[in-house]
Amino acid sequence: MRNVNRVSSIEQGCSKDRFDQIVGDSPALESVLAEVQRVAPTDSTVLILGETGTGKELMARAIHNLSGRYGRPFVKLNCAAIPFDLLESELFGHEKGAFTGAVSQKVGRFELADTGTLFLDEIGDLPLAVQPKLLRVLQEQEFERLGSGRTHRINVRLVAATHRDLAQMVARNEFRSDLYYRLNVFPVVLPPLRERREDIGRLVSHFVELFARRMGKRIEHIPQTTMNAFLEYSWPGNVRELQNLIERAVIRSDNGVLPNPLPASQKNAVTPIAPKGTFRDAERDLILKTLRATGGMVGGPRGAAVRLGLKRTTLITKMKRLGIYRTRSQGYTDAFQEGSEREPLLKPDADDGPSGNNDVLGALV
């Protein structure tokens, strides 16, 4: 994964690899890193989507490190870990006496992150009552501490993350649509570990070396049966689960051999089919719904790309990756129904039309 050209093209000669904590070189991961490199130098808001344990915080830090804000504050807050009655104060701060228990002035995370990046993890757990205030800060880059009428202006780049389907939450009135669209400027979808199995071997070696060094142990051999078990396991907890199991295995090793830390019921488990409802599915469904709503228009001021907050070329790239293709069907409704393998496919043209303002695409699985 250590690709000097990939990093230098962004950093203009900087020799430090700022993806240094991200291990792997699978096509699924490389695709994500390419998206990160594209958006990192901008100040655009990034929404990182992915299952628990896929490394959303690492990716947020990589975005910060590859940006012009590198060297300035990187402040993080887990929205699910702060009680509701304290969350507003954590974000915006408060003055002494603003409420019972406010015995001194407190500086909030937005103020701490001024000139840098604020990473809001689990943004899907942000209470509805706080969402309008977050939207205002994102739009105006200003806020007031609780108990104060003084307006503070800031310069903060926001990176948010969640394992939840925000589009579905908007449909259920559990998340504000205006905040969702403001956050969803540039979505980055992290693949689960089961979709990047090529990286498991490197991750195992990385974590074995890390924990063996910490514990002062020597792990000289990883049996092939153990590695095969890792490759066949479904990893519902993703990289975090793998990391924790490797730590357990290193602790239990006393002869230089890494034991298999998987539960007995999982050691010979056959890799299951990826469950429905993955973020890849959610991203594909969102694009299809938007295409249906625009009558198949991809580009133009009323096209799907504008609604999704994406460049037309970026949307087309995502559609190709997700298996959304042009079909022979002429009707907009029929064109976006799930197809069968017997139906003919027409791959999208290289430029997908002379202007992209009236592209019509359909979906085949």
C-alpha cells in the first residue's frame, strides 16, 4: 500500500506517508484511498460511512493529514458517548453560570478545532434538538457559547462518520434532511473486511508484530491452518475484531507460534454470503432512488449528481463500481427495476453523452 507516487501527487513532494496507519492494498481499499486523496486538499465536508470497526477515525485523520490543515488541531467527538444534556456544551462550550453545575467557563470542540478539523463520530446519534445548531455552524461558521450572546467566528473543516443509514433516518424523520444534505457533500464508503480479504494476511502480520513488540514476545510462526481460519471467517466486527483477536492470540502464545484465537464454532466456518443492508447496498439504493426521482438524468442542474452533492464524473464512476448500467429499456420506470441475467447490458459510454445533461441510465444486477 505504500505508494510514494500516490502520496506525492497530493503533497507536492512531502515524503511523509500520511496513510501510514492504514494497512492493505486491496482494490476495495485503494478505491477508497483514491477518493480520500481527491477530497482531502479541499475544505469540503466529508461523510464517512461504514460498519463498526472499519477504521472511520483512521480515515478521518488521513483526510486531515493530507489537507492544508495538517499540523493544526484535529479534534474528535463521539456523539453517541456524550449524554444529551451535555452534548451542546461539548460542541459549543458554555459560560460560567450558564446552567446548574457550570462553575467555570468551558471552551467547546468547535472552538478548539478552529483553523483545523473537527471529527464528529457517530453523527447519526446526534439528537434532533442539537441538529439545527450544528447546521447553522456549518453554514455560517459562527456560534455562541451557552449563556453568552457573543458570536464567535471560526474556520473549521468538518468530517463526520456513522455506521447508520442516514437516508433511511431522514425518511423516518429521525434526522433532519437539510443537515443530511449539508453533511453529504462528499460521502466516502469504507468496505467491510469481508470485502477486502486480500488485506487480511497483511493485517494479521501487522498486528502480530505490534502486540509482540509491546509484550516483549517473539512470534516466529503463524500456522497455515490459523491463517486459513482468518481468511474464511466473516469478521462481523471488521478490523477492530481482528485486532482484538490477534492481541488475545499473542497473549496466549508461549512457544513462538500464534494460536488460533477464533471460537471453536468458528474455526471451520464457511464464509457466509454478505448480509443484505451493507453500506455498498445502501449507497447503490440511494443512487438508484435518486435516478428514479430525476427521471434518469445524471448531469445538469436537475440531475442526480446535483441532488447527491457529487460531480457528474464522480457519480458515473460510483455507478460503474456498483453495477448500475444503461439498459435497452426506454421507459424510466422499467429501466430502474432489478433486471435478470437474461436481459442484455449496454455498458456506459466513455463520456456518457456529449453534455451529460440528459443522460438516462438504468440498473442491472
